[in-house]
Amino acid sequence: ADFPRLTLDSDMLLIDTLVDLQASSSKSEARKFITGGGVSVNGVVVKELDAMVKKENAINNKYTIIRRGKKNYYLVEHK
């Protein structure tokens, strides 16, 4: 599938990742998505505002799939 992607050199806050991926228009909107249970990382719903997107939690230490809502998917590739 062809969906928005982002390449990261280091760990990043999930809130900042959502804004960089244009999954949300602002950090406050990203916070609402997260606290409302509308964001999952690699299939696990995340509700913590201090959640990080880390290479060590990535699939095969390389990819992280973020889902916002039911149909919006984003790919993070770790270097």
C-alpha cells in the first residue's frame, strides 16, 4: 500500500511524529487523538502522551506502523 511515510534517525515523541506525518494538524489535535484512544502503534492502542516512537519497538527493528482512526495508516522507517 502507498501511504504517508517518515524516516527517523532517532527516537521521537508520538505527538511530534503525528504532526510530521501530517496525521494531525497540530500538537493539540495529536494529543486529543492519543487521549481519545484513536492512535495505535504496531497494532497496540496508545493513550500515553509521553509515548515514544522507538527503533527498538519497531517491526524487524526497522518499521513502525501508526494508525489513526480506522482507515488512516502511516509508516515510520528507522535508520
